[in-house]
Amino acid sequence: MLLRSIIDSIESVAPLSYQEDWDNSGMQVGDTGADIKAVLLTTDVTESVVDEAVMLGCQLIISHHPLLFHGLRQLCGQSAQARCVEKAIRSGVAVYSSHTAMDSYLHGVSGRIARRLGVKNCRILSPAGEGYGLGVIGELDEAMDYEAFLRLVKERMDASWVRYTACPKDEIRRVAVCGGSGAEFIGEAVAQGADVYLTADCKYHEFQDAAGRIGLVDIDHWVSEHYTREIFAELLTEAGVKWYISQQDQTPIHILKD
């Protein structure tokens, strides 16, 4: 299948017009006229992921995070980013990234988290258009103990750690979530009556600000977003394209537990 046809499948649900102004979603490396026989799906593009794509015979990598975020002034192997670009070009591997375009889709990153946690009747938390915007908010079928919800997050998200504030309510039902760095929407979650807000990358003062207002739950950034690979896989399956989920794709953050 032509690369441009694969892009059309992705952008049918995650159009680039809904990416954030600061973002660089879309084509990163390659020719949209290239013939694609297999695709590697990943959250991040690293050198080991590009090597994996070559080993598997993939002509395309689809990632959540863009490979090219900040401008490259040289292609001389001076950074991991530059080495990835050079290696992809030499190997004939194209790279496409969806990022905040997929973040903004109701059934995208945040919608996938909500589904895993059993949050129903979801709507966009911070709307940007009909059916698009950042974060989602919905309800659990039944109210549940806050500590039980925290354990549910850890289990369903396969998270090695969960950080959280105390919750003003012993039981919670209305849940807001935002995959990736979503601390800026804490106030919006409070305003819309959420009992708890799940996101990633929260800072100390953001926890402090949330305390007493809402149960703030924070998980690893990669953990909150790696389910985008499932969304890409579903879209490619519908399009009849062979795909692999990267085994080299993992969070760069490690926790010393002992």
C-alpha cells in the first residue's frame, strides 16, 4: 500500500488540523509515494527502534511522539535524533508521527485510557472542535473506593508506580483523564465536577494546588500513551496492512525500588 494511503487512514480519525500549535505531527522522514509492505508501531523513535524496523523488513515507522520536534542544524550524528534520521534515510524507512492529533481524538489517547479503566459516557475535557480536544471526562458504572481506584489504575495501566494526592471524597465516580503531560487541565477537571484526574508529569506545586480540590493521580508519561500503538494497529488492520508493535519501545524512566 502507498504510504499516503496509510496516512489517510490515520488522519481520517486524527487530522493534523487538530494538532497543537507547538507540535510537529505528520511526516517526519520519507516519501509519501513509497510502497509499504510492513509497519512498525512505537511510542518513541529511538535508534534501537529504527534498527528493529530494518530487521523486521518494515518500510515505515508510525510513532506517537514526533522524531523531529526541535530543528536539526546538522546531520552528522551529533545527537540521537540526528542519528535516527540518518539511519532511517539510509535504510529507506519512513517515519510518521501522530502525537497531539491523536491526543485530540475522542477515542484516541485519553479515550483509550478511559476505556481501560471502565470510564463510560466520555466527552472531551477541553474541547477544540466537534469530537476533538484534549482529555476526556466520564463516569464509572458505580462509585468506588479511592484506594481501590488507585490499585485499578496500577493494574489496568500496567504501571510500575502511581503518585497521587489525597482525595476529598472517600468514594469516586466521575473521572477525568489526559494522556501525557496534562497538569494544565487540573482546573478544568475540578470545574467539571471530576472526583479524580489522571494524567502524567505532574510537578510538586501542581500536586499542592490539587490537594483538597480533587484526587490527582500521576503515572509515567510513556505508560499513559503507549496504547496509541493499539489504535494504530486497529486502523492498519482495517486497511489490510501488516504491522508489528515494537519490542524496543519502552519508558526511559527506571525506578530504584530497594
